[in-house]
Amino acid sequence: MSVYKHNYRAYTGKLTPGWARIFVLARYGYQDAWSSKITVGIFILCLLPCLVFLFAIYLANNPMARLLLGNHAPRILAINAEFFLNLLYAQFGPALVLAAWIAPRLITFDLADDALPILLSHPISRFGYVFGKWIALFTALSLVTWIPDLVLFAYQGYSSPQPWAAANLPIAIGLLAGAMIWIAFLSLLGLALSSWVKWRVVATGVIFAAILVPAGVGSIVSGVLRTRWGLLLNVPFMMSVLWRRLLSVPDFPLGSLPTVGISTMLTLSCLLCMAMLYTRIRGREVVRG
């Protein structure tokens, strides 16, 4: 039958709510990120620090291990805020590696294949597109940060012979807040930088450079000018100070940074990333004459 003889009618089925459409992008982005065996390998490596800390909690609550260590047991096997601070330190690098690998896969392929005009021609906004990709990356990073962190906290509360979890609930709150701040910032930074680089390998390197290069420059500025404000360029140092305060661990003995300064710097960095995404993520109509 010829095409013009068909009777076409508008779709009358149930429509997906506008607020739920971003989760379609998040679901497919999440599946695409985990379609690579390299992603699975990196994920397994990222969980190794958690296994080490899990074994440490087991030893700390094992009477035989404490007996063998003798007088050194309270210091070596202490499960306190500093213990979970070291856990956040151990997860800093693995989360950065995982984000640098996954973030380019979520956006650079769409840019390289000129798929944005097609995607944005559907009933979804630029904000919905970016937010869906951000959810996919944030979810992936959550699997190696705050989710295992809270599992370790719960395991310590279960294994401790004394009532421990209720008395140390502020540690869990600080642990959750610290990990979420880090991966939320890292997800936004990874997507923003990936949107400006069409080559995935180059985008991965740019994400690493955006964290490590300013950190080195900030340390040099602080050393030469003898000021602490250069450390505002040092993201690892800022996160370290912020984590210490969230977990109520004493600050570094040398000059530190005020919480307001750290919050302002992270906020400005996020606004810059949003501006980069707003400029880059847009549908363009290509007219060939």
C-alpha cells in the first residue's frame, strides 16, 4: 500500500510526565557508562579501599586481635571520626579516576556524533539533558563513596560490643555530607569539561588536569607569597579541610582556610561549570545550501 494511502493519527496513549523524562536519559546514560569492561574493572579497584577498612573494623572488634596487639590496640584499632576521615581520603583518588573515565562517555559521544540536535528536539530541555547525565554519573560515583561508607558505619555499629552507632551518629552525617559534596562537584566538573572536548581520551586527561594543575599552582602561590588564600585553588586541600570540619576532626596545625571561603570557591566553580554547559549544550540547526 502506498504511503499516502495510510491514515495517520496522533498518539493518544499515556504520556511520560515531564519531570520523569530526565530519568530516561539517566537510565540510558548509566547503562552506556557500564557497558565497558574497563568501567567494571575500575569500579572493582575503587572498592579495594573499602575492603581494607572493612577488614580493619573486623580486627578492631575481634578480641583475639586486640589481645595480640596488647597496649597498642586502642591506638591502632581505634574506630572513630579520624578512621572514617582516612576512608574519605582513600576514596578521593578512586572517585576521580572513575569520574574521569565515565563523564566523557556520557557527553562526548553525543557531541562527536552530532546527536544533541536530535535529543533536544524531543520534549526535554537543556537542563533536563544535563541533569539526566549528572544523575547517571552521580549514581555511579555513589556506589564507591557514600554508600559503602554508610555500610561500613553500619557494620561497625553491628560489630561493636558496646552501643556505638547512636553515640557516633554525627560521624555518619558528616561522612554522608562530605562524600556527597565531593561527588556532586566532581560530577558537574566532569560533565562541563567533557562537553568542550570531543575526544574521550583527551577529556579524561583534562579532568585530571583541572584538579591537579590548579592544586600545584595554588601551593606555589601560597609558598611564594606566604598566604593561605592560594590554597583556594587546591581542591584536594579544600575538601580535606571541609571533611575534617564535617567529622569534627582537629584542623591542620598550620594556617587553614575558613569554611565560608571554601564554600564560596566551590560555589563559584559550580557556577562556572554550569555556564560552560549552558554555552556548549544546545541544539543547532544545520542548513546545507
